[in-house]
Amino acid sequence: MDEGEVTERGAHHVQSLERGLAVIKAFNADAAELTLSDVARSTGLTRAAARRFLLTLVDLGYVRTDGKYFSLTARVLELGYSYLSSLSLPEVAQPHLERLSAEVRESSSVSVLEGLDIVYVARVAVSRIMTVSINVGTRFPAHATSMGHVLLAGLEGEDLHGYFDAAKLEKLTAHTLTRQQDLIAELERVYRQGYAMVDQELEEGLRSIAAPIRDRRGRVVAAVNLSTHASRTTPESVERELLPSLLAAARAIETDLASAPPTRASHG
């Protein structure tokens, strides 16, 4: 950066941050794996500087390497979660949730994964179905929720291993999956079938079903669900009567996210 650029941007400008972000942005759909030389050439950095930034990103968990090639990890999605949660996704999802809940007369929600929890970013409540109130910003442990199962099933292997290394699979009800092998088997099933159902694992009497919301590249970035009282539904009736509408809503949200202006949904 020359002196004129420093003067124009002001003393607040942190060049190292700019360069670190440039390294992350060097990766894209056409360049998912890059060598050190590739990154240096793409960013204009020296090989030594590119190496320092890449290894720092590896240490922070945003980049992985096999010793020669570097690639981004799913953790970079965290950089977009604040924007996703505060603007783009809720705005896009809310009208779809309203239509979905009006159609099936059940409460609907959208959440994202933050650490070991799901965080609600949009919601339409038809009735009070839990002993605690659920609002935007409410967090629940991912292992005991349908949206959590969908989001965990969408993680890449390394990130899922990291989740299990940190998670405490607390038994919230008699139905909660608390053995790692059982939860892994369930996540594999969720991945294959494209949706998750959780039957009274978070709270007795609560049955919910969830579907993934994917971005333009097919990555699971959020989940949408319907929740109902177990006393007036069965797992079979939920799949038969609620799942088709839920999947249609998920696809509609994906379509709107993909077609939204980049300035409004660039992280979707």
C-alpha cells in the first residue's frame, strides 16, 4: 500500500486485516483448492506473507491443508452468520414461514448453527407448544432438535468431528439421543432422506420435523422446521401431512435467497 492510499483511507486502516480477507476471498467455486503459489499470485502477496496468513487461518480453523493444497473449511460460514441472522435470511424466510404456518396451522421456524446450538433467526408461532417461549435469538442444543440434526448432517467430516469433540450430549428427556454412535447414525439417515424428525427429544410432548436450506453452492446454511404437539399427531401423520409443505417452503426460501441481490443475500 502506498502513502497516498494510507492517507486516503486514514490511520484506521489495518492492512493486515485487508490482506487476510484477500486470502480468504482467493478461494471460490472455480478455485476451491489452492497452493501457496496460487494464493500469492491471486492476492499479490509475497510467498512468505501468503504462507503466514494461510497458516494463521489454519490455526484458527478457517482453512485446512494437506501440506501442499489449501482449502476453506465450513467455519468460514461463521463470518457470514451475523449478516445472515440480522438481515438477509430472516427477511427472505419470514413470508414463507407465514404462508407455511397458515397452510398447515403449525408453528414454523428457521435457525442457523452457532457452535453447539441452533439459534432461531425467524419464526411464526401458531400456538404455545413448549414450556419456554421461543423467540428470534432463542438457542437450543443442536443434538436434541430437528433443525440441529439437519444442520449437523450438513457439516463436513472434519467439522462434525469438531462438534462431537466439544459437545456434551445432555439427556433432556427420556427420548434424547445421548450416545455419539446413535446420533451419528441418525445424522447419516437425515443426510440420505433430506429431512429430520425429532420426537420428544427436546421436550416431552413436542414433535418437530425440519428440512435443510442450501446456498447457491449446495451447502446447508440454515434449517426450517414445523413443530406440533405429539398428542395430536403421529410420526407418520407428520411425514404425510406436513413434510410436503415443509420441503416446498425450504425450496422456495432457497430460490429467493439465490435470486436476491448480492448486497442483500450475498451470504445466503
